[in-house]
Amino acid sequence: MAVPLALLALVALLAPGLGVAFPGCDYPVHQWCSSREIAVACQVRAAGARAAPPLARAGSPCRAHLCANLSRPAAAPVEVSLFYESLCPACRGFLVQELFTAWLVLPDEALSVTLVPYGNAKEKNVSGKWNFQCQHGPEECLGNMIEVTVTVLNFSTYFPVIFCLESGSSVTKNLEACLQVYAPQLDGGRIAACVQGDTGAALMHRNAQLTEALDPPHQYVPWIVINGVWQGEKPEACGGSGAPKAPKAPKAPARCRR
Ligand SMILES: *[C@@H]1O[C@H](CO)[C@@H](O)[C@H](O)[C@H]1NC(C)=O
Ligand SMILES: *[C@@H]1O[C@H](CO)[C@@H](O)[C@H](O)[C@H]1NC(C)=O
Ligand SMILES: *[C@@H]1O[C@H](CO)[C@@H](O)[C@H](O)[C@H]1NC(C)=O
């Protein structure tokens, strides 16, 4: 799939480069991160540099060498937004098997994830209150609402809770159990109140707006946007339509089209 490939490329980028010394850099590779001055002399991206130093451009062997303990990498994190529905099987598969795994192995500063549960839902203003209808029924609306609430509380702490809900037997019935394992400090009552109250509706309305603002508009879920750009259909190299058929390839789960 396109996304894991992009993420793999990112991992490759973050892997320590072999490194070749530059003029002015009389230090062995293992010392490149020992101070900001040396990092700069050796064209290593560090020292809080916003832009890479002149020689550390694409093609430079130092480009990939990062001093994690000196500063964050100069590159901005890759932003992945997932527009999905809590009960859509293909969404669950992508979230559990690909996105969460990538998020776990990559450092915070490399990957930033935004989850937008809503997908093909519809909203209606009923006497001043937002009312939602979901593709997979009321249970999906409940699942979406639980997940948007958990997400807003503190994403990096609670993404594992969403993973737990989406990977379990029931998205809506395991909240207490998932909280116990992944966020015992979080009060389940607080989430329940949000889910049933105006706050939940306001959060879901925001997701409706985010989903409706997609350009191009989404045609199915999961709909994956990386750095603000829809990733399109699978490229041929990743087994998309133009790729030679691999024998006995497992069937991709059907997307949730409306
Ligand atoms: C950063 O890590 C390197 C090893 O990768 C070490 O040699 C260096 O002393 C560390 N620098 C600081 C400022 O902690
Ligand atoms: C929703 O409906 C109420 C009245 O039914 C109206 O006052 C309000 O402006 C509407 N809100 C939106 C965002 O359309
Ligand atoms: C999220 O939770 C972590 C760990 O509990 C905490 O360090 C961080 O400050 C929290 N972030 C926000 C925005 O509350």
C-alpha cells in the first residue's frame, strides 16, 4: 500500500547514514552528535536547524544522519490523517495493522496522526442539535463518538485505547476494559458524559466539517491524506490496478463505499 511504503521511506530517511567526513569535519562518525558545533561542521542535521545546512541536501551522505539527542530532526513530521468509520472493516484493518504499527515504531517527531471518525455519515440539524446517521447504523455512531472523544483528550496517550477498541471483538462494548489496560488514569465516566452530551456532538460536527472539506471529496473509507494530499489509488508498484497479479494474493478487504 502507498502509506506503508511512504512510512518505510521515512524510516530509511531516519536511519543513521554511513557518513563521509566533510572539510572542516575532523571527527569520526560516532562523535558527530557530541556537540552542536561538531554536528554543524559535519553537516549533520541537528542544532535545531530549521533548514538543512547547505551541503546536507538530497544526495549528501549526511542528509540522513540525525542527532536525536541534540535536537529534533529538521524535517517536519509526516502528517497522516485517516478519515474512517469505527465499524468499517477495511478501516479497522488499516488502523490496527498499518497505521498503529507505524505510529508505534516511529518517534513522535517523525509521524503525526489525525483520526477523523465520520466517513460516510450524515448530519442533520434537528431543532438546533446535531443528529448523526452512520453508514453502519447507530452502533457505529456510538463508536465514532467514543473515538473522537478519546482522541481529543490526548492523542498520543490514548491512541492505544482506540487501537484496543478497533482490534477487539466489539468497538462499543470494550471501552471500560480498554481503559483499564491502556489508560487506567482516565475516567470512563468523563468519556460517557462527553459521548452523550453536547461536547460529543460538537466534536462530531467538527469531523463532519473536516470530512466535507476534503478536496477531492472522499469516495470511500478509509480515505488517507498525507501532508494534506490525498494519496490516490494504490500505485502499480504497490499492487494497484496496473500491477501484475500475484498468484494467491490475499483479497484486500472491500472499502466502505456509500
Ligand atoms: C549524543 O549521543 C552520542 C552517541 O550517539 C554521544 O556520543 C553524545 O555524547 C551525545 N551528546 C549529548 C549532548 O548528549
Ligand atoms: C439549527 O437549527 C436551529 C433552529 O432549528 C437554528 O436556529 C440554527 O441556526 C441551526 N444551525 C445551523 C448551524 O444551521
Ligand atoms: C498527554 O499526556 C502525556 C502523558 O500523560 C502528557 O505528558 C502530555 O502533556 C499530555 N498532553 C496534553 C496536550 O495534555
